[in-house]
Amino acid sequence: MSADRDPVIAVYPGTFDPMTLGHQDLVRRAARLFDRLIVAVAAGHHKRTMFTLDERLGIARELCQPYPNVEVVDFRGLLRDFVVQRGGKVVVRGLRAVSDFEYEFQMAGMNRQLMPDVETLFLTPSDQYQFVSGTFVREIASLGGDVSKFVAPSVLERLKDRVAQPKDV
């Protein structure tokens, strides 16, 4: 960081349910680009999550520990309010496939209207993670499939434990 400029703070928002190797790949790469990266774990008001907010925060904090400039926090409400409150200048979003682009492009346009001084940066995951999504990981794990190629070992253990728990009837 140069002494003649403010640190550039980026926010990487998501539900991270669970955090996948694709998410970790984007954290690693974004952490190199910005002075500070805030991984903003959404409460998930619009999604039914497999893991609680506290569990998702714990997983993200564990996996982001190697990066001293990365902070993991939760947020509720409008991303705009969170980013402005934290002094963010960039919102980092991952694009896995062309199908993600339309939604993310619309979201970036809306965010630009709400936060004209904040840029959206799209990062594509490394090739081996292009198709990995938390939704796919949850579904495969729930059906007894092997997701070891898609998540960190500690996340795999948590998934196995969660899937093994009896379901409420």
C-alpha cells in the first residue's frame, strides 16, 4: 500500500453455504489484489441454508485464516449499506459460467445505482472450480455423493456430520 492513498477495501459477499474450494480460490486471488478483503457472510434471509450463520462464519474464518488482510464478518440487509459502512470501494463477485453473467450483470448495474463510487469486479475461478457451487455441493452431499474434490477436508467432515443428522419430520 502506498503512503499517498487510502487502502482499497473490497467486499466479497455470499452465503457461503458451504464455502467451497471455488470460494477459497477467489478469496486467495482477491486478497492479493486489495489492501483489505472483507468476506461478508450473508444471513441468508432469502435462502434456506444447510449451515447456520454461526457455522458458516466459523468455516469461513477457519479457511481465510492464512490471509492476514482478510476479515470475515456477517451481514444482514442491503449489501449497499454494509459496503458503505465498511468503507468498501470494490465488490468482488465470482462468475462460474455464462449463466451466472446475466444475473450478476444486473446486480452490478443496480449496485452502481445504489453505490456510484463502488466498482464491481468479476473474477472467474480457476479451471478446476468453474462448475463448483454451494448448491451442487449441498445436493450431492445430501444424496450421499462424494464432494471431497469440491471442499476443504474440514468442510467435508461438517457436511458428513450434517447429512448424518436425523431430519425433522
